[in-house]
Amino acid sequence: MTFLHAFVLALLQGVTEFLPISSSAHLILPSHLLGWPDQGLAFDVAVHLGTLTAVVAYYRRDLLAMINGAWSGVTERQMNADLSLGLLVVLATLPAIVAGVLFKDFIENELRAVGVIVVTTLFFGAVLWLSDIVGTRSRSLTGIGWRDALLVGIAQALALIPGTSRSGITITAALFLGYKREDAARFSFLLSIPVILGAGTFKLKDLLESPLAVEWQFMAVGFVVSAITAYLTIVFFLRLLDRLGMLPWVMYRFALGAVLLWTLS
């Protein structure tokens, strides 16, 4: 790996982690088009920490409110809105954890092919488009219950399939359930926090057990670049969401799928 490789890959990870366009679909492009080597476990840890830092920084007020809500709920022995939202985030995270434990080996061995990513990129792009068309966009996150949270969580489990896009599939599910675009994106991004934290923790454990030397300079580049670009991407996406809807990202997914299909020919 070179500093150019580290910069470009961290930039791709930071930009694509929270847009509904699939980070896994983008991270295979450099290797297929340019012949770049695999980014390695240490770099994966760095960019996971970077994107986690970005989303925590952006939603720090929500997270503090949920922590305070949990404290108030325990001390007062009474449910409140912030505690409820925190519990629903936990509930919606469970399906991905269960699916990851059950199907991790199958996904890594059988589904990390370019052909699979082409299909999922195109198919789930079309489903995202449909959800934006038929969704009523009349519900807010303040009214979300356990049923809707669980359905969005089950949808999130599908993102274990490369090319699906975690943010894309969770936003799709929330839109189908009638939530406003901004509320769908907010719940999706809040759900990303435990998911990224969990994935980063497992990768860090593997890194600590790995005999390979850690290239700290590339980890530093990966962390800083992915953190900055992920934060700016969240800001950019949310500001344009109501104005542009999902169509630009759908069209982008179709174009990306076509490029990936071309690499197979």
C-alpha cells in the first residue's frame, strides 16, 4: 500500500459508508480496475474507527439524550422518549448480529463476488427508488414502535450481502413504512453506530491476534480521511435529501452496476 492508495480508499470508505450506494461495491473497483492490493486488516480497523467517529460526532446530541434518558428511566423507573429510542436502536441491531453470527462464513466465502455485487447494487437500487415513490413520508421518528424498528433491523441484516448498502436498505425499509426521508435517514445513521462499533471491535480483535506488522502511517491516513469525509457526507446528504430525494442515488447505483458489469466482460 502507498499513501495514494490509503488516501483514495479512505476517501471512498468515508463517502460511501453513509450514502445509499454501497461501500463494498466501491471498494472492489480499485482492485479490479487498477490492480491495487487488498487494503488489509489494519486499514479496515482505521477506516471503521474513522466513520464511527464521524457519525458519533454528528449525532452526539441524540446519543447524549439517549444516555440521559436511560439514566432518568432507571432512577425514576419510568419510560421516556429518549430511553425508548435507545432501546429501539438496540432492538433493531439484533437481527444483524444474529445474521452475522449464523451466516458470516457463507457470506465471506460465497457472496463476495463481483457478480453478486452487480446484482445487489442494481436490484436494491430499484427497490430504493420504489420506496421513495410509494412511501407516504407522513410519519416521524417520534412515533416509531418496536414493530417498525424490528422490520428496519431485519432489513439491515440484508446489508451483510455485499452491494446491498446498509444505509440504503434501512432507509428503504423506513420509507416503505411511511417515514419522512430525514427521519428514515436519522434512524439509519443511529443504527450504524452499534453496527460499525461491533464490526470494528471484531476487526480490532483479529488485528491484535495477527502476526503481521501494523503500518501505522497508513492507519493514520485512513482514520483521518475517512472521519472527515464521512462527517461531510452526512451533512451533505441530509441537507439535500428532501430537495433531491433518492433518485440521484438510484441513478448512480445503476451507473455503478453498469461499470461493475463491464469489468466482468
